[in-house]
Amino acid sequence: VQLVESGGGFVRPGGSLRLSCAASGFAFSRYNMRWCRQPPGKERECVATLYTGSGITTYADSVKGRFAIARDNAENTMYLQMNDLKPEDTAVYYCNFFLGNNYWGQGTQVTVSS
């Protein structure tokens, strides 16, 4: 099982980024997927979930209306479109799914600063 995040970087407040998570080694289309983040000095929190089958998405209140999670099952890839970024969005972002255990990628750093 492998999850590889990309697309992080430095952005000014109000800017946008699109994160990608390339998945391999498991039946990607069958599993609910999540984006989680860990701000510096804080615990990891999950901010977006996409439920397979129904396509239902849920978001943490802190990102609702600004972030959008999506997936391309043909490409085994998940995305997180992040708009109107704020300094408090600064974190390492991880993709995640659960199959007996939690699986995580290596993370991608997002820094929002003026």
C-alpha cells in the first residue's frame, strides 16, 4: 500500500492550492478516503472525507466552503482543492484511508503566510 501526496507549497493568504494523492497497492475505488492535516505543534486533524459509493463529502467546519475533496478512480488519485487559504491552514497535509489500520502518506507541506 502506498499513498503519495504532492502539490503543497507556499502561498499568500487568499490564494489557492490543489493537493494530489496518488494511491497504489489496494482497491482504491472501494474505500472511503480522507485528507487530514497536522499544524505545527498541534495534533493531526481530518478535514475532508469522501465516502465511496455514495460520493458524499464531509468537511471540518474550519474548511467548509473553502476546500473540496474529489477523486478519480480511473487514475487512483484523490485531490483536495483549497481556496481562500488562511495562515491557520498552514500544516502538513496527509491522505488517509482505513483498512484494519490507518494508512498515511508521507505528507506535503502547505505554508500560508504574507
